[in-house]
Amino acid sequence: MFKKALADLKTSAPLRSSDRRKLKQRVLQAYPVLQPEEGDSLVPDGLQSQKFSTHLEEPGVAYLSPEGDPLWFTIGKGSEDLIPTVYTLWKRPDLLPFLSTPAPVVPKLINGADLMIPGVVQHSPNLVPDQLVVVTQYHRGAIGPPLAVGRMAVSSDTLRSADETDVKGKAVYVLHTWKDALWEMGTCKKADVPAPRELKTATGAEAGDNEDSPEGDSDGNLGDTSEASGQPAPQDSDPTAIEATSATTTDANGTGEGSSSPTKLSSDDISSLLRAALVQAIGTTLSSLPPSSFPMSASTFWSTYVLPARPAYALDMYGLPDASAIDVKHSTFKNVKAFLKASAKEGLIKLKESKSDVVVTAVYPKHPDVTSRHPHRTIGDIEAKAKKAEYREQKEREAEEKRKGEIQVSELWKPFGTTIPFFVAAGKDTSDLYTITDIKDIFNEYIATHNLINVNDQQYINVGSDDALAGAVSVKGEETPEFMKRDDVLKRVREHMQTWHEIRADGRDVVRKKGELMPISVVVKIRQGRKACTLITGFEPFGLQADELAEELRKMCASSTSVTPVHGKPNSLEVMVQGKQTKSVTELLVARGVPKKWIKCPEEKASKKK
């Protein structure tokens, strides 16, 4: 929304006292979580209004503090929806429900992207489409400061089902972010990002050390705490804690009930949770195993299938930071063997005792408790999602590091000859260099404004109806056709322009030269009968030195190398390495930052047998 600078920015004007009071009343009505006295800090005296239009020509109004920081804004003609800015949300971070996302996603949001469903790690419950929400960076065991505000594209039900059904698409339509054009209007734009807030649940002042779960309830959301949902906390509660005013918990059968605070985890509770995990595992992963998987050792059965199936709702129900407390040692059984024997007596599994341990020989998915179970979100699901997010983050970091070290090659074109009148008619500078995307945009804009698209078939352009375009595509000795396909017109315009190229690399000056850049050639040739050698040419434009390449290849390939001038090109050198070393040469060039598309390795033609 505010990715680019605001257009048509009017002069700010102070609000009259009556208008400020009306605005404050609108804020208090729109956000019931706010106390009346908080209205004066979020809608202060000296408030100013400033009309603007976005780069998409959407009108809006920004309400600025006396210091010039935008606090609220509306977007759309006649809109009465007051949306808080990041400045306001940093003052009251619990004003709106939230969604958290991994750190690598945040720059994409700042650059104008919407938040996608796979990028959501945590979210507040009971979210509905079009609801205002904030987006934070994910922190384990804490809630990060708001970094973006937007409207929900889907409901929380859709987010919950994303893991099971692999739902794709947008989760939040982002309206405004930290560091966007609206943020940059403020005088405090260089302020440090606030620290994450610790997740806590409390019923009174002495309950302030009871941490809430960062993983969330059985659906993967956070409990509906006052911090997350915007409900005011009681006045006598610990101000550093978050009260779970209506946290959604789930019983052992997976049904949700209201709970005002976490309950203490007893040994009976742990036994019940472990049994629920066993029932879940039998009904899902264990029932799908082939018969050859049994007999199975008790340790494998327990660690691979039962522990990952522990219910995630227990984290929120009992205020646990992780699942380590749900351990058989703290249950009424005290050890795995006793638990499995009890389960065998119930008819859930079948055991066979050995001298030192027991082995599981069968499971019974048709047991009534298994068939009537309510599926629950498991600890394994949460851990898998966290690992998936961590893997994506690692891959993005690796890709970013690779891009930093890679040589950036740009193909450019300059108006030349018959194409100059076309660029003049399009109102463009004929001395500039243009990328293929620039040329395409100029061409599409030109044919649209001059009505050159054929009404009968939009694939065709009425070239003969415009002298400038006809001249740009004309070929000497050929008659210019009246109609041409859009892609063919664009191709001819580009072919008639002057070719340039630009090479950028870290630590080097930008190289911009006339002419088409040719890829590095890596060719295997057979010499003196059966001896093969690999020849590398055309590497000089990429800033590579022949002697350095030869030395590195000598060490890498354990073969002799040499450097000689290219026949007929005294200013070009050729590096030769003994043997068929195409793969090694390519790996070295890529490691030196040459993009793979700029390395040409023609396949060696097999010699014909006589």
C-alpha cells in the first residue's frame, strides 16, 4: 500500500478541538480494549490531519502527532475505518490480534508483499476475513512488536487446516508496515524496534511467573489472552503478566471448553495425556505401518510414535513452555514398561516380554477408544512446522548469501537508428539504456495509448497505422506488414536497438560496455589421437584472470594447465587444462561468482568409428 512515496501529499492542518474529540470517540468505539484515559495519549492535543494519495491513486487521510509521527490513517474514498500505524501499535502492541512470521519474511512485507499462509507460525484465535490484525516477527516464548498491519484474507479455521490440507494463498492483505512510505513521514523513523514481550498467563499478582506456551493451543493458535485478543486485563492483575480471560483449552478427548487460567499438571493428568497420545498414534501413524514393522522394541515404539503424538493443547491448558513435563517418569506409571503393560490389558496393543524388556507385536486400530477418538494437534505437528520454517529460513539465507557473491549481469539496449523516432514518440530519453522489461513496458504503454491493438485479434498490432512504430520494425528491402504479432513486433524493436551489457560485482567498479556479452566457453577437444583437454575462453569480461584460473584448476584437477593467446584475438587468452574437466571448470567458475547461465559447455560430439 505504501511501498512507494505518497503522491499528491497535501499540507498538514491542525484539527479543531471538537474534531479531535470526535476522532477520539471514534477510536474508543472502534477499539473497546482502550480505556477512556488512553484516548488522550493516542489522540493527543495538537493532532494534525494530512490528505494524501498512494502511488495507486487511492485517497486517504493521515492523522499526525504534534511531532509529525503518523498515528492513524484511513484509506479509500469516504472510508471511516481508522487504522492504527506502527507508531501507535508500538505504544499499544495488544490493540489488535496478531499473526507471527519468521524473520526472513519481514523484509518481503516491507517491500510490499502480502503475508502468505505458509509464512504464518502463530496466530490469535477466532480470526475472520477482513478483520484488522498486526503481523509480528516470530520469537519462541514471546510476542514480537507489531511490524505490519493489515486485513485477514482468510479465517483462523483456514490457517488451522493449512498443515493437513496444504492450503496456499494469502493470509493477510498488508496495508502498512514499518519502514514504508507512511512510516518514513514520521520524525521518529529511526527509533529502535521494541523488544519482544514475554508470553505470560496470570490470575493475580503472584501468578506472574507462569509462562504461557509459545506453541499455542490444539489448533496451533495462541490462547485468547488479553494480550493477543485485545481484551482488557483486570485492574488488580500483574501488569507484567497476560491474563487468559477466555483461553480455549481442550480436554483429553479433544473438545474445547472455556478455562479462565491454567491448571496444575498432576501425575494423573500426565497419564491421561500419554494415553491420549497412544490412542492418537494407533489411529494414525501406527495403523498405517506394514505388518513387517512388528515386533517393535519398546524404545522405538515410545520415542518414534507415542511421544510425538502428545497433545499440543496441554501446553496451553497447563501453561507449559514445552512438552518435556509430559514425561512417563512423572506419571502414575513411572516407566514406559508399566505404561505399555497397562495399555495391553486395555486391548490397545499386544506385548511380548523378553528377559530385559518388552516388545510390541501388534496394535489394534479397531479398539473402541481409537475409533471414537477426537483427533488433536500434536507436539510432532508443532515441531515439524517449526523445523519447516527453520529450513525455509536457512534456504533463504543461503540464497541471499549466494546472490551477494554472484556477479550481476544485465543485458541492456539503447535506441539506435530506426528505433530512435519510436522512443521520441513514446516520450523517452534516447540516450538512456533500457532493460528488456523497460522496453516491454514502453511498448505496451505506447500501443495502448495510440490504440494500435487490433480489435479483431488482440495478439496482433496495427503496425502500419503508426509511422514511428512502422519505422522501428521495418527491414531494409522488405515491405512492412500492416499487422504483426505482439511478440514479433517487440522482438524486431529490440533487434534494431544497440546492444549493451553491464557487469556488477562486489569490490569492483561497474563495467558497462557496448556490444553483446558472450558467455564463457568451456570446450573439450581431442588432441594427438586420444588425449583430451578442456579449453576455457571469454572469461575476461567477468573480471577473472587467466593465471589465477590456471593455477586453481591445476590444484583442483591435479592436471597440467597452460595459458596461451586466442588465435586471431591477441587481447584474449585461453586457459587449457588436461583431461575432460567440464564439471570441475563449471564448479570453479560458479564459485567465483559467474552465473551458470553465462557458462556455455557444448556437448562433446562422439567421433565416428571407421
